[in-house]
Amino acid sequence: MGDPGQSPSPWSPHGSPPTLSILTLLLLLCGHAYSQCKILRCNAEYVSSTLSLRGGGSPGALQGGGRGGGVGSSGLCRALRSYALCTRRTARTCRGDLAFHSAVHGIEDLMIQHNCSRQGPTAPPPPRGPVFPGAGPTRASGSPAPDPCDYEGRFSRLHRQPPGFLHCASFGDPHVRTFHHHFHTCRVQGAWPLLDNDFLFVQATSSPVASGANATTTRKLTIIFKNMQECIDQKVYQAEVDNLPAAFEDGSINGGDRPGGSSLSIRTANPGSHVEIRAAYIGTTIIIRQTAGQLSFSIRVAEDVARAFSAEQDLQLCVGGCPPSQRLSRSVRSRRGTITMDAARQLCKEGLPVEDAYFHSCVFDVVISGDPNFTVAAQAALEDARAFLPDLEKLHLFPSDAGVPLSSATLLAPLLSGLFVLWLCIQ
């Protein structure tokens, strides 16, 4: 794998055909399908099959899984033929649906633009996805089987104890708090994976906070909830600065038509600045915020979900933190902007009285950016940590350069004695 920090964002307009985003916008504007019409499923499968063409996923998660259908226009043509086939199959129940007709016309336009033939190979359908151990209909003493799409309930019944959870966050310039309580300030320009496991993929795309600056802020977040047996269809969520939608990319707000579709949902209490995604089927809650022209990400995830990845998926900022080459040096941290260090400390002290890693991150952000509004990002990240952390004794971390990223092999050992329960083995 090359150094992803040196390549342009694969989700930028230069990395994908502009017609793809135009078609997606049309589908989002027309996203309410009739209950019998399955156009949202067609939309989701098309988005899934074109993610690798736009660089939206890791090679192992997307290309290797057979969903991308290749690269370039040949892969796009396969995806479009599959999309057209899906719309034909649901045409009878979608006659009066505007989203359906928008999709049909969009497909026709794209096939003409890319010289796609009507006949030819199609992109394979997305796989049904992995399943957790013990998710089948096992019964004890005649009691009903645990709901396979209720992770916490199923785990508690099978193991007679509540599950363990981990917390990760990325905010500000950006600062990354890993699952293992390491705290890094990173440059990570371009697209980098925060998570890449068997159930979930999260990618952050960052750009410099100012012209010529080494510090960066997250401008785009892409989250993929992978197919999960009877629980959900694959769903993609994408947020950008000034565009924080309260729906998945196909226009839906839940996990689709499968029996456990309601186990994945989106809600927003503050449209445009705060979105929460709950994935009960994998014991996961995600919060995305926009503050001061940047996006922040915070997650509470079940331990065995967080560790369900292979060696090919080892680059994850939430697992190992920022690679050493991407961590900002002390010389960069000491640079001064339009706001003095003393003024920044005073601004941050108002909302962050404890001089922990969040406080120092706040001071760094305000000094580098020259924007007092960056205090809000650190305060919100601390509040999310307070809500998400299983052990509040770890809430306040204090800055140190001694944190060392853990590899996937190290992840198999007990972490921080007394903090986590033993990892569950998923085969």
C-alpha cells in the first residue's frame, strides 16, 4: 500500500466522474419510494457497486469483495447494467414513483455518456455479509431465540454478562483518540481510514486548515455499514462541510427492507450540525458534528466488532492512531497564528477547566486556525467521550508523545489490565 496521505482525496470531484454525483443528487431529492417499490434497494446497490470506482473504500473491503466490478468505464458500465436490470425488475410496482423515473433516465444518460453497451457483464450483487457467533436461533429452556439484530440483548443472553465497548474520536486539526486511549495530533492530508473492519468502514478526508499549513481539518466523512445477513442492506452515509444529511446516500433513513432494517437508523436533533447513527445490530452508535467549518467523528462500538478485521485492513486511525510520519512535530505545534497562546488558553479554559488532552487540543486548534470557534469542537468531543466511554476514569487523558500504535497482532493481547473484558474470538 502506498502512502495514502500523499494522494489526492479519492472522494474529490477530480477522482470520480461528475455524472455520478449528479445522479446521486437526483436520487436523494426524490428519495421517498412507495412501500411496494424497491427503487431504494436498487439505488443502494448501485452506490455500493460504484464506491471502488470513486475510491470510497479500501481495496479489501470493496474491490476484493467483487462489488466494484473493476475500474474505469468498464466497471461503471457493469454497475449501470446491474442498475438497469434492478429497475426493470421493480418497474411494475414503481410506475408512479418519481425516484424510479429519475433513476431510469439517469441510467440512460450515463450509459450514453460512457458508451456502455446494453448487453454485457453486470456487477455481482453485494454479499449477504458476516454473522456473529451465536446469532442463530438457539434456544434455552424453551425461551424464544435472541433477536439476531439486537447485539446487546443477544450478547447478554449468550454470555450472561453485558458486552464491552470501545470509544474513538476524531476532531479539530485533527486530533485522534484511539480505542486504546492514545491521543495523536495528525496532518493526514487526503483520505484516511478511521475504521476498516468486517462490519464497518469509516473514511475521513482532510485538507489544510489554511494555505501552506501542515495542520489539517476533516472536510468529508464517508461511512459504510456493510451487509449484515437478515439485519440490513449495505448503507452508505456521506457528510461534507455544509452538507450534513439526515439520510443515507440512497435517501433512506434505516437499514432497508430486511427483517432487522430498523436496527440501523439516523436521527438529528440539530439539523445541519449534529447527526446520530445507531446500529443496534452491531452495538454501535456514531455521532457526526460540524463546528467551525470542520467535521468531527465519535463512535461507541462493541469490542468484537472493532477487532473483526484482517491484516489487509490494518491501517485504521482508531486502532493504531496516526502513523509516525503523519504526526505533527513539536516545531509545527509551536507556531503562532493570529491568536496568542495566552488568549487561546483563556478561551479554552472557559469550557474545558481540566488541562487534559482535550484542553491542549483546543489551544492548538485556536492558535493554528486563529478561529475562537474551534473551542466548540474540543468541548463536544469531550462530551461525546463522557457519554461513550465505558470507564470514565479514562475520560481525561494528558498529552504525551509516548503513545505507540498497536498492530493487529498486538490487538489480540489483553489491553490495559482491568479496563476491557477479554476479546471475543470471531472466525
